Amino acid sequence: MIEQLQLLSNQILAQKLPEYKRFLFEKIDFSERLIGVLGSRGVGKTTILLQYLHTVFKEKKTLYIMADHPLVIKLGLFAIADEFQKKGGEVLIIDEIHKIKNFETDLKLIYDSFFALNVVFTGSNAVAIDNAKADLSRRAVIYRLPILSFREFLELETNEKFEPIALDNILKNHTSHAVNILSKVKPFAYFEEYLKSGAYPFYTSSKNSYIQKLLSASMQILETDLPMIYTIEHDKINSLKKMMIMLCQSEPYDINISKLCGAVELNQRTLYKYLGILQAAGLIRILGAKSSGVSIISKPEKLYLDNTNLFSIFCDSPKTGTIRETFFASSVSYEHSINYPKSGDFILDEKYTFEIGGKDKSFKQLKDMKEGYVVADDIEIGADNKIPLWLFGFLY
């Protein structure tokens, strides 16, 4: 019954894979029985799982399946897993699982039925897993894969090795870290390119068509992934697209909720719900909201695109200040909580306050703050509580 799927799996496994392994590869405990790797389209989830298969296929019987393959849809996940384990199968990889209806129920049954089978799945849209009906939290170990960090981008571009630097270490020792990095590479020779077109690993194979592929991936999220998971009327998809364009063109401070509601033809409560969906989908970032997920009912203080590359597809001339803040927010949010403070631009972990700006940015907004820091663009090395913006791209 699954011979055709096994043949396809072997053919895919025979293809050449990138040698570079993203930071998450070493963090995943593949001995767990049920693992989920979640993230936006194009961040490299499938590559990580195929790289893992390459390390174990000689010792273990493996099967890689694509969730939207007609045979997978016809047979169903549980039936495939059942036959595979009966034939001695040990590792089952399911790619883009959110494309299967009621996948959460199948995963629960597979986990509870086949104790010798390790299952690893990807979800191109974290909303699918967060919105799952069955209780997967007690069964699945979930990992989230963000966009490429600036550190990873530099490794890909230079073939140099750079270790991640924890936030506390950056705050205390940023000068010595900057000097060490500058002895190997000039960050500003690469920083602008990263901001425009270096956030997704597929840039390495398609620099000329990168923006087109990023646009296609973003449209698939809006037009296919979200309607598949939520009850969103077709005409409201255009409202989501308009919303993305307006956020791209505005300063984070200038977002007028009433004006936004009118422009996209949504009432305020529905607007907040859709903003929550866009955030969960990895397209925008909301600061200041008191609720999380898709039930945001309080007023957002600031709205950003998720990362700087998205400006390339949703507007022509983004503002420099917005790009700087978007890069900072994108870099720090993977491992730290981020909110909008009373003074400054961001507060991390309810402790550290940051003001983002150019090289001449002063500490005026951070006066008398013990844990206040200026994060400055256009400087290679900082001093005291003034830290180079690019260095925050080394957090992961």
C-alpha cells in the first residue's frame, strides 16, 4: 500500500542537500517519539528534516511523506503509519502537516498506538498547530524555527564560523565581541544585503528571483494556509493584503486603528482578530497587546512586519527607522519577551529598555534608567551602554 510513497521517499533522500545546518539542527532531540518543527514558509524546516534523515537512513528504516500528496490524502496518516511500522519502520517524517484535515487526531492516535515509531512533522504555519483541537502539548515536543539570523547569513556568505552570543553577554561585553567579529569580517559589507534579501535560506540558490519567491511564499500563506485553518471569507483575503501594505508604509507609531479599520473594511474587533492571525502566521509582529494568539482585544501599541525582507514585497520605500526597529525586534524576539515601554522603543524580559537609532542617537529617552541601552546603526563598535545594532543579529 505504501510502496509508492517509499519509492518517492528514497528519491527525495537521494537528492543533494545543502551542507550548511541551521542552528536548530543541533538543538532538536530526535530521540523523542513525536516532534514538531514549526515556522514560516521558506525558513528551512524541510531541509533540517532531510539532513536528519541523511544521518540515520543507514541505521534506521525511514519514510518521508508530503502531506498534500494524493496518496497520503487517500490513505490517511494513521493507515500509513500503521503499515510502515508493521514493516519495521522506525522514523516517519511528515512534511507540511497542516495541509491534512484533522491531523492532530491522527498524530494523537499514532503516538498512543505505536511506541517504537518516531514521528517528526513540520508545519509551515504555526497557526495550524496552535489552533489544533487535540491535546498535542503532552505528547509532542515542539521546536520553532525563525528566519535566518544575521550571524547565520554571515556564515553562509563567508564560510567563517561565528558562535551565538546570549543577550546578557552582549550587554556586558559587546565591545570585545564586536572586536572579535571584526577581526574576521566587516559586518557592514553584508548588513544591507541581509536586511533586503537574506532572511530566508533559499536566497542562496535564487538571488535573482529571491523577491519573487518570497512574494509567492507570502501569498500562499495569505491565500491558502490561513483560509485552510480559519473561517476567512475569500473577500477578506484582500483586506489582509491591504493591511500588510499599510503596515509597511507607516511608522510603527503612526498606526491609526480607526483609519486602518476603514481602509480594510473591518470592524475593530475583527481587525484585532486578523492582526493576531497575521502575527501567528509569521507576517507581522504586535507590541503592547495584552492578549496573545488570535484573541487580541486590547489596542496594539506598535505594529511591525515580521522581518525586514518583507518590506521588499509590500512597499517600495520603507523608512530607515522602521527597518532598524524591525531588525531589532525580529532578532531578539526568538528567545526573549518584547513589549512597548513607557520610555524608549522596546523593553525585553520586562527588564532591559532599548532606544533604537542612528550613530548619533542620544540617551535622552533613557535618562536615569539603570538598564537602559542605545542600539545604534552605522557604528561598528560601541562603548558603555551604546551597542551596535548589527550585533543583535548574533543572538541565535
